[in-house]
Amino acid sequence: MSGGGPRAAGFRMPAEWAAHRRCWIAWPGERSIFARRGRLAEARRAFAATARAIARFEPVAPWTNPADREGAEALCAAGAGAGRIEVVEGASEDCWMRDSGPTFLLGPEGAAGAVAWRFNGYGGKYPGWERDAGIAAGVARRAGARLFRSRLACEGGAVHSDGEGTVLTTESVLLNPNRNPGWTRAEVEAELGRALGARRTVWLAGGLVQDEDTDGHVDTVACFLAPGRVLAQVAGDRADPNRDGLARNLEILRAARDAAGRALEIVEIVQPRRTEADGRWLPLSYVNHVLAGARGAVVPVFDAPEDEAALAVLADAMPEREIVPLPALEIFRGGGGPHCITQREPAA
């Protein structure tokens, strides 16, 4: 990142609970993973339901291939909040706006900024990702945000910020040689500092073992609820292969300090039990929720016994927000959840 990057220009990554201008959401097209797995119609209905749920609290802008615009508008038109949904045409291969879209920043006097990471299709796992590598610039341009390009291979779901200089991430993604061969931990931290204004990086060991598509994004296992407060997913089943990894993440969080020197308060949430579809173990996660506006939280649910307790944990953790359950199994059949398909644009 040349010229000192965003931090030198006074930009930083805000927290997800900061005021939003709107929420960008990808739209699954004919070349998306859902189309390749024969679930395109079902996925589009699920994405439209997500857009409508978020639009109850803030404007939503689906990023849609031109050929899909009319269908997207029709599916998003029914239900509360539909008047806040405005479809925007743009090219994409797949539909994970959090990852291939821009990571938005705020700068001096509320100036809008955005980071375009070096997107390489999750370590080269998927062909045709070159089209997705252009989404960040396209969305930033439509948002009127100053664009900064980073040389770090990263996805938006790999980082989470408290808005005060602390970033959560996982070793399994950003230190993976399929993304950043030869980079040291110190070099990655320096780039997160330049790009996001991070002064402290908390390195979790990894994400969910079944999250093979991303190598373990942090947004399925932990996120900030507030400065100094983290929601962490834990395994309820002793036989769960995630049990040791999630326990290790908890140890790291309990020993960590944020950029202000605070110990972290940890809120634990039990992950849904193992669920398979089409022979794949789905990376289900309640952490993968979306904060919508100042009053809403759209939370994935799975018709699982753990849903009720998870919703109660989040309602207690965010009493100022309305907790909106969102049936999300169909989205997770593609490998991610509602947080993965969305990206919030902060308000000036």
C-alpha cells in the first residue's frame, strides 16, 4: 500500500455498530456457487429475505449482474422494508460481498474510504474469481469512497474491528501460504495497521474446521459486541471436532488485551449441532449475524435446538436491539451466512 495508506491519511475501520449509510448485499448469479450446486432459486429467495429483514432498519443495495436485475427487484419487492431496497447493477462471479467487496473506512470529518484487498479466490480455490476482484472498486466508486488498495491477500470476513484500533483475525487465513506466502505475522500486522488503523491484532488460531472454503474466517467464531467485549462461539458437544479449536480461541481471547489495554469480556454462545446438506458439513454460526441500523440485529437460525438459547444470549448482550431471527440454512449451503453476503457502509 503506497503513500502510507489509509492510516496516514487519517482513515480507520469503524465498528459494525457505528451508524450505517446502507448495507450492500451480493446477489447470486448464474456463475455463483449456488448455481453450480443447483440451488440458485432457493438461494435467491433466501438472499431476498435477508435484504428485506435488514431493510426494516436501514437502506439495502443489492449488487446484481445486469441480467439478474429484474428478478432481484421482484423478489425483494414484497414485505416490510422493501421501499428501502435499491438494486445496483455490477459484475460479479460469486455472491460474498463481505469478502470480495470493500472494507469501508471513515476518515477526517467523516470522509468515506474503502480498502480493496488483494482478492485471490480464497487462496485460488475457485476459478473465475478475477471478476470478483473488481467488486471492491466498483462498490467504493458507487459509494463515493476514496479507494485504497492493499497488497495483502485478505477477505473482509477475515477481520473484525472494535472501531478503536483492535482487530480480530485468524492465523489459518492471513498466515496461510495460499494467500500470503512468505509474510510474517509482524508484516501482516503492519499492513492491518496501515490499512485499517489497527494498533493491536488479536490472532485466533482458526475458524470452524468445516469452513474449508475460507480456511476459517473469524466471522464464524468471534466478533466484537462493544469495545472490550467479544462474542465467541463454543462447542456444546464433547465429540465435536471443533471443540479443541474453539477452546483454544477462548484461551487466546481471555489472555488478550485490546488496543486500550483492556482485558476482554467474553460472551459465549453455543454453536448449532452438526448439520449436513449435499454431503457437506455446514459451517453454521450465530456469530455470523448482521447489525442493521441502530436498532436491529438479523440473526441466522437453523431450526436447531440451540436456536432459542442463542437468541436469548444475543438479546441479553444487545438489549438495545430487536433480535430478528432469519432462517439461514439455505445461505449456509453455499458456505457462508448473512454476515458473509453483506457489507455495511458507514455513515459520515
